[in-house]
Amino acid sequence: MTRRALAIAFALAAAVSGCRAQGERAPSPAPAPPDAVEPAASGLTETQPAVALPQPDLGYNGREGRALFQHYCSTCHGTEGHGDGFNAYNLDPKPRDLADPAFQAERSDQELAAIVRTGGAAAGLSTGMPPWGRTLNERQIDNVVGFLRTLAAPEAR
């Protein structure tokens, strides 16, 4: 890192952490606009933690499958597998809702793995789904399929 980059990084860290030179007074807060809502009026306080959505306990393989799904599949299938990824708008036909329990009941793990490995066209599905068999190894494909199975689970919805 150059000296200039280090100086900038240090200055940003000091600004973020609120460090002030000795003897320097803290700036007074700006007055709130008259139409601002007070935290107490909205029912929220600064001490309330953010609400965390329940996540199934996946174990190592499931976490790897989720990470691979997020990286390779969520752009089309969406983060929860509903076929609503940001790229789904551009595709015809639209990506399948992988979280649909009826769809999952129709397919075995081997069929899903084959679709991931060889792509949609090889399985008689959309030609828009690329084959991931040269990108992902068999363990990774199995972990993606294992994660897909959690998408249809009641607690994942």
C-alpha cells in the first residue's frame, strides 16, 4: 500500500471511529426537522436488535450448497429459489420456482444433479440454463441439490 493510501485509510478510520484531536470539541448535533419522527413515536428504540429470519440448520454441506447456489444460481432463480432473480426479467422462459414442493416431488436427487451438471437443454428444459458440470465438482453439485431440498421445507418459506 502506498503512503497516500495508508494516510487516506487512516483518516477514514479516524473519521468513522469519531476520533478527535486533543482539545477539539465535538460538533453539536443538527436540529431535527419539525416533521421528523421520534424513535419513541415509531415504537422503535436504538437498543432493539434487528429481526433475524429463521434459517434451517444446514451443516457444512448445506452451507456450501447455499453459497454455491447464491453464487451461480440466484441471479436467475432468486435467493430463495422462486425464479425471481434479478436476471429472470431478461429470460424467456422464466426460471423455474425451485422452492415449489410439487416440482421437487417430481424430481429425484439424481435428476436434479443431472440438470445442474448438464444444463437445462440436456434435460429437455430451458436452453437458458447453462451446464455447471465443468465448473462444479460432483460433491459441490450434490451439496447444491441438498440445499435445493431445503428450499421447499416449511421453515424455509
